[in-house]
Amino acid sequence: MVRREYGMLFVLILVFAPISGAHMNPIVTIAALFSHSLGCKAAAGYIVAQVTGAVTARTSNTGT
């Protein structure tokens, strides 16, 4: 049985793939950087956005 979270992630990837290349996780960005399909400047921007989003989500969920 597929958990709801995986389904939601799948939908997010499908929706945002044309915009961001489905970079939902920094490891995807790092892999793209090492495979030379993404430049250093773009990778840095993606990673900063991903970490900022994660911190914002964590902060909004805990209220701290």
C-alpha cells in the first residue's frame, strides 16, 4: 500500500518538474551538479531555497 505522503510527493514532483526540474531534495540538486546538468550558481540557489523552505516548514509546524 502506498502511503499518502508518497502520493503527495509524487504529485508535487509532477507539478513542479517543468519549473524546477523536480529538485525537492538537496541530494537531487547535488547529483545534478555532479553530473554537470546544473551549474554551480543554479545549484546554490536551489539548495538555499530548499533549506529555507525546510526551516520555514519546521518552524511553522512547531510554533518556535
